[in-house]
Amino acid sequence: MLRSLQIRNYVLIDSLDVSFPEGLVIITGQTGAGKSIILGALSMLLGSKADASVIGRKGDNCVVEAEFVVPVEDSLTLGILDENEIDSDGGSILMRRVVSRTGRSRSFINDCPVNLQVMQAVSSKLLDIHSQHQTLLLSDRSYQLGMLDHFCGNIGLLEEAASCFSAFRSLQKELSEVTSKLERIEADSEYARSRWKRLDDAGLKEGELEELEAEQKQLANAEAIKENLYEVEEVLGGLDLKEVRKKLEKAGNYLPEAAALAERLESSRMEIKDILDEAASLNSRTELSQSRLEAVENRMGLLYDLMNKYSVSSVEGLIAERDRLSGELTDTDSLSARREELLLQVSTLNEKMEGICLRLHESRVSSSEAFAAAVSSDLRSLELERAVFEVSVEEAPMSATGSDAVRFLFSASGAKPEDVAKCASGGELSRLMLSLKAMMGRFMNMPTLIFDEIDSGVSGSAADKMGQMICSMGRNMQVFAITHLPQVAAKGDAHYLVEKGFDSEDLATTTIRPIHGEERVMEIARMLSGSQISTAAVENAKALLSDQRN
């Protein structure tokens, strides 16, 4: 059950801290007081989308926090906490969500940071909110199927189906990819083989083109190179540096600086000799070979042609393409083996999925009459004495929920039932939705239900009957009823009033507080007569409350 709710700086709520009892909790207030704001804050806490627009005027973030009490026998909820290493804290679950001005939000369970998926998984076991427009879901086939499955107790089987179907689709996708690749390789194998052979015959080597370009440059300019080297040999070979050194040494007998120059000249003479030797060696190694030049240029032409043909910019790119083609050509056997393996796995999973679908189908068909009878019984207790409700289980393509589609058929007059989306009025849809929610509460063991004006479009004795049904639900679970109907409001074990006021800065604020005694009488009288409360309305309110106590 929801024990307490705290809201800070959310839209018009500056600060709200309220506790709730067990049983049926009534929430009322004038139109525009802010009931939907409180419900929006609670929805945000439970995992709905949130952004910076929900932050109020009094800070840089908003905080919504709620405490739930979970019985120790609730293994599903406590199991989710254990899986995510969250302390259950003796059956108390404190959920908190914080939204900042950047639009980012953080979620916590028992002060442990969690992602939104965990928040939603836990909250789905604790609370169900019926919004004002949720009757539209009655035309949603997946919602109808889900309601029937909850009645059938198919949740475990549905989890098995979802897991099996996911694996089945994954294998199908891989099989399609492998088959397409294999077909492409086989169709292009001759072309691919010829492309690979041309690259393989080329005898490619990394860095080869750079070496060839350098050699081609030398061969193309070999004559000029040799001429220059000959001239270097003639010039350097004609220098008589020994004689110059002797003359400097003689001068050095009288001038120390000249002796130093003689030493430097000897060092230079040795360096020049080395240069002369190396120039001679280069000259002798420089080849004047037209045939070699042609061979080099032919090889370069081949490499350039291949690079252009295969749309790459280097020999390394050609080598990579050669290896890729080689891999494709050798992949055929392994791909064929993988395809056969996948075909077997897909067939096995398909058989398993068909078995699960059959079990789901049999469960749905065998339970559909009991489900329809239970809903019909509740509808008749809500003054739809001639109501006919049926469930049609029809064949559908295989999916994560099996191979069935469900249609809810309804008639308020006893005529042949038709699709519920086409034939029910607003008040009839409200009563039908209440019947379904009551059943969901029973079969899902949902600890808390919130009805946001589920009685919309209903009045008079029918509204009183809806109040009685909601009240009976409150004996076994915690039920919140946001209502404008005094017949429903008088049924509650506790009554809370939502009010809009103004703070010291004359800005609107929303608050909620419990009301009792005379104040509750006056609130129900207001609901009966409007802003001008008559004596008859007060007496009528007292009578409604008295009937509830009796």
C-alpha cells in the first residue's frame, strides 16, 4: 500500500507531505484545484516521462518521493529488489525521483540509484493508475489480450513466449543475413575469383611502390648523375692539399695561428679524401640501364592500374582487398555449415514456440467464458441488467504474446454484442472499465489502485452502485478514488481535499489534506449542490455518510 507521499517544487506544489491509510481513500476538490497535478507527480515517480517543465518556482529541481509497504509474501516485488541488489528494508520501499533544470532525472529505491526500467518494474507491482481517458484502452487489442491473460494466470507462460520469440527472431535474422551473404558470394564467385587471382598474381609487397618510384627517379637521371660525379672526382682529385699543409707548417714556425690552420687543413684533407672515395663508389654503382628503367616503369604502371581498378590509393590497399576476396572465397564452406546449423535451430525454436502458442491458446479459450461471465456479473450489478459481454479469441500471426488476438464484444441492451469500441457510451465504458479493473485487482494481487474519475458519465443510482463496488474493492486492497460524485465520495474510509490557494507572493499553490466530521459533510454537500450549499444538500450529505457508516 501507499503509506506516504512527499512532493517538493512540482508545478504548483511548493511542498506537500501527506500520509494515507488502508482501505478506500476518497480525493475530491473543485475543478482546477490541482488533483491532476498530484496524479501527474505520482505518475512521474513511477516512471513516466519527465522534463524541466514540471519544476516549480522555488528551486532548481523537483523531488517526488513515496513510501510503500510490501507484505513479506510478495515474492515478485521483493524478487526484483533482490535481483538489483536493493535492500527491502523490512518490507518498506521508498521510491524517489529527482528532475533537474537540465531535464535529466535520477531515480532511487531505498536510497539506491536505479535506472528507469527498474523503477517501472517495481512500481508496476505496487500501483495501478486509471486515468480519466484510459477507457480508450478498451479498444486496444493488446490491452484486451493482457486483461484476459492476467485472468488466466498466463504471466509465466507469456515470459517464456517472449524469451523464445526473441531468440527465434534473432536466429531468423542471422539466418537471413548468412543466406544473403552466401547467395551473393556464390553468384559473384567467378568474378571475385578473377579479381583475387589478378591481385595474387601481381605478387604485391608492402612499400614496393615507394621503392620503385625512388629507383625510377635514379635510372631516369643516371647520365646526369654520372656526369656530376665525374666532375666531383676531377675537382677533388686535382687538389694538392699536402703541399698547402707544408707551407702552413713552415709559417707556423714563426706564427702559431698558421700552425693551427695546418692542423685543420689536415683534418679537412682526410674528409675530402673520404668524400672523393664515396663519390667514386657512387659513380661506379650508378647504372645506365634502359632495360631496367623500362622494367621498373612497367611494374609501376601495373601497380597504378591495379590501384585505379580497385579504387584504392596504395599497395597496402591492394593487399587488403586481395585478402578480403580470399576470405570471401574461403568463407563459403563455413557459411554453408552455419546456415545448416541455423536452419535446425530455427526449426527447433519454431516447434517450441508453436507449443507455447498452443498452451496459451488453450488457456485463453478455456478461460474466456469464465472471464466474460465475471465481467457480465459485475456489469449487471452496476445497473446494466441486460449487458452482454463476450470475449472472442481469434487467430493472429505469431508474436511474443503467442498466436492469438482478442476482441471484447459488448451490448448494453442484450442484443448481439459488437466490438466494444463501436457500441459503448461513455458511462457504459466507465462501468466496464471498473469491472475490468476490479477483476485485475483481484487476479494480479495489485496492492493499490487509483481511479481518476472512473465514474465519469455516470450519475444517480448507477453512481451509487459504482461507489459500492469501489468500496468493496477497498476491503481487500488500498483504493484511491478521485471523484466528482457525492455517492462515491461518501463511501470512503478516508477523505482528502485538494485545494488551490495563494502564497505570500500571490502565486497559486496546490495542497491536499484529510477532512473529517463537519468539514467532510460540507464538502459532500458542495458536490451535491455547487458553490451555494443549501440546507437540503447538507442533510443529504449527512444521509449519504450515515448510510456508509451503517
